[in-house]
Amino acid sequence: MRTLDEQQIRDVARGAAVLGTGGGGDPYLGTLAAVDALNRTGPPTVIEVDELTDEGYVASLAMVGAPVPLVEKFSLGPELMESYAALRDQFRKPLEALVPVEIGGVNTVIALILGSRLGIPVVDCDYMGRAYPEVPLVTPTLYGRSASPFALADERGNKVVIDAVDNRWAERIGRTVAIEFGAICPGMMYPMLGRHAKEAAIRGTLSLAETIGRCLRDAESKKEDPIAVLLKVTRGIELFRGKIVDVQRRTQRGWSLGDATLEGMDDFSGSRMVVRFQNENLIAELDQKVVGMVPDLITVIDSQTGQAITTERLHYGFRVIILGIPCDDQWRTPAGVALGGPRHFGYDIDYVPIERLNDRRRETSA
């Protein structure tokens, strides 16, 4: 068990943005809210997965909806506590801890915010090892765990609790509610026993995010190359280096959908990449050949600062690195690929691990 100070919270948010594959909400906004919670209610506490009791209960908090409206709406006020209260009133069991539903931007730090406000710990793990745009796309789904009761709240005082027949219906109904709540709202979900959380957890991801943020901060102070640092700490692959020349983005059905087109620089001069996203980056195509795909992580990084750029902040002229990171092994099982792989998002391609795709690319270029 340990507590996080302001600098550690900032490091977590920065690292989570790298692991968030372009989604999970704006990390800057989440950082502001988390630091405010620290100053008002004290530092958040973090525990290891094995510190959970088997018979205690945990739940997860997430922003549901499209990331673009979050920038305008900033749904990180009393509605966080209202969504918790709605779950508490329905579930009627005390929570021992909170589990971040994903590692990505706001959706990591809001667990720290609520944990600080409630005085309960946050577990050093998550259920994705990245960010995903849909409620069922979590490791508990692989183990038959339910997202329900699933409680959502907005800034007007409206609260809805969903008791869905399965996690796909929880997504459909919850997405509709989020749209009516202004296209973004907090939701409490996946209440379960500690022993079930231990089974599904992707462990140590909060600490990994903190390590990434700290290493980037150290690189800045030492005038070191932040990209080299990122590649080392994430075991990542540089998929592309170039300039964003076009972004097509639309908010539809409660998601931010679109693609970014980049022209190559340096070793990638003369090449073109397209990154396709649905809140999160899903597919990276280099000269019309796929070099990265879900469930592996595809992240857009500012080439000068090492700062991750979320999909809602992609703009013409940014000079960036496209970073690929291998996903957790749970997503590489047949069940994991079926749940969160490219075909789930409508891409008619079979999943190939990012390391193998890029070994092929290097062999071809050689």
C-alpha cells in the first residue's frame, strides 16, 4: 500500500496517455481534477492486486461516450460521486477498492479522484492494459463477469442504473444514455468479488504508467531523446515518423470516429501512413499495408516532447512518431482476439502480432 503525491499523479496521467492508444479522455483535464481532489481530500492510496480480499467487492469507474465532448463539458465534478451513489444504492454492498477499467488518460486518473474522495484504495491494475471504446471490451468479459449493475450520472442530477442481460446490451443501453447525457458521462460498472478481479486483472499497469511518465520527465531534464526512452520502457516499435497532413473526424453514435493521414519524414520519407480510430487508434497502415492493429497498442507521440496525442487533439501539421506496443497476452488468446481484435471493429483482417508484422516489413525492406 502506498499513496501518490502530486508529481506521481502527473506521471501516472502522462504515462497512461501513452498506453491509452489515443483514447481514454484528455489526460490534462484528468490531471487537473486529480490534483484538485488531492488538495481537497488527500492523496489517493494504491494497493497491489494480491492485497484484495477474495470476498470483498470492487468496481470500476469510466467516462462513457466520445472524448471530444469531454474537452467542452468537463464531466468530472459531482457526477462522479453521483454515479458511485447510484451503484451503491442498487448494489448494496460496500466497496473495498476501485479498479481502473482501462489505462488511458482520464479513465485512469478518475479512479484516483474517486478513491481519494471516498477514502478507499485504487488497485495497481486495470482490465484492458490499454484503452478500448466499448464497455464489453475488458478482460472480465473473457471470464463471464457482468458489467451490471451499471450506473451512469450527469451534471443535472439524472441517474440511470442498467441491469443488462449481457455486456453487449450494457454497452448499447449505456451508450444511448451517455448520448442523452450530452455525449459523455461517468459510469460505475463491473462490480465483482476480489477473487474475480484477481483472475481478470492486468497487473501493475498503474505502476507502468507512472514509470513511463517519470522516465519522460527525467529525459526532459537530462535533454535525452524521449522517443528512445519510450521505446525502451514500453518495449515498443517505431512504426512511422512524419507529419499529419489530414484528419477526418466525426462524433457518431457516442464515439469519435475517423482517420489521420501522415506523410513520412527521415527514414520514412516518401511513405504515407493512415491511422484509423474509434476513440482509440485501431489500425495503422503504412503504404496501404497494415503494420499495427488491435488489440496491440498504436499511439501517436509528439516527436519533440514524447507527449502522447489523443485522437480528439490530432491536428494538421503535428510532427509525430507512431509507436506500436505489444498488448497483454490475455488479448492474444483466441477469445481475446475474438472480443477485441480487428474483426470486432469491422476490419476484414486476421490479427497478427505487431512484432511479427514489423519483422516481415523489415525483411521486405532489406
